[in-house]
Amino acid sequence: MAEEKPHYHGHRGRLRARFDKAGADGLPDYELLELLLFRAMPRGDTKPLAKRLMERFGTIDGVLGAEEQALKEVAGVGDAVVHTLKLVDALRIRTLQEAVTGRPVIGTWQAVLDYCAAQLGYKKTEHFRVLFLDNHNALIADEEQQHGTIDHVVLYPREVIKRALEHGASAVILVHNHPSGDPSPSRADIELTREVAKAGATLGVTVHDHLVIGRSRHVSLREAGLLGE
């Protein structure tokens, strides 16, 4: 008696053929994720894992942006899967970074927001980054300054201005995330922004904005009228 073939026999080939014929528009999100998981799992049925990842993180963006430990909490995720997902995430972030580096933020504002959201939107602890701008408001550098706990991170205004001067920057955009998902700025966020602005004022470094990144939206302190004098 011939050995019974697994139910997913031929599925990979059919899925690849559908993608080759129709492109991404012809496949739902979990099947695109399946295709990616083929690279990490040479054998076996990847559909259940793709669906579990989508159920846990909601979107492809959420899957790619999830931290390593969170990914490993999903049954079936091992080192190879984490490596594949984080490699794609790194390529995604690098592409978004290239879209804004060296270009005035006024003309690429949505790209700046997309880049910041990709960097910080799914972090489980607070991370503080600074975007350094030249005198044309073009991005010349981007650095993580500090990271902290689930609801707190310490930033030293003088260190921010020191790094700005080292980069030859004339302005900065402060960026940090709220792991809760709610980007509403706290009183501490507002006060910190004004402290950095005060530290930079005498040295010719302007705070262009402070972005607070949540799970699916952001708050600009400039747009909210909270930068102060």
C-alpha cells in the first residue's frame, strides 16, 4: 500500500504559482506570510503558523514589527522563523529610512511618519530616538538615545544637543513610543520637549517636533500646539 501523502502535498507549488500569476494582490495576507515562511521551514505545512501569527499580531506589519520574544511565544516559531521575519523587517526599515535620508522633512513628512512607526510602533518598552536635521531640514542622522521600561524612559536634554552639534545639525525631531498603544503625550513628554528646546536655543539647535508613536497612530506635539516657546 502506497504511503499516504500529507494533506498539504503540492500546496507550496500551487501557492507559488498563484503568486507568480496574480502577484501580491491575488493572495490574502496570511498566504503572503506563508510564502515567506517557506524560506524558514523547508518542509511541513506553514499555513497554521501563518494564521497563528496573524491572529496574534493582527497584520503583516504587526508580525514583522513584533519583538523576538513575542514571536517566540507563538507555537511553532523557532530561531529560523524569527531570523527570517526580522531580516525582512530590517530590509523594510532600511527602505523606509532611504526614502527620507537627505531629503527635507517638509516634503517627505508621511515617509518620516512611516519610518518612525516601523521603528517604534510595536516595541514593548519605551524607546527614544532623535532625528537630526541640517539647515534645510533634511535628515542627516537618526539615533536611538535611550530605551527604558514599559512606561518610562530617561532622556538627557544636554546629551541630545551635544549629539546634534557633533552631527552638525541645526534642528532635531524627538521621537518616542508609548507601548500602551495610546500616543497621547503626557505632561512629562511636554516638559521634556521644552527642556530640550531650551537647551538647544542658545546653541542654535531647534526642536522641529516631538512625535509620540502609538500602535496605529501618532501625535505631533507641533501639530497639537504643545511645543511651547
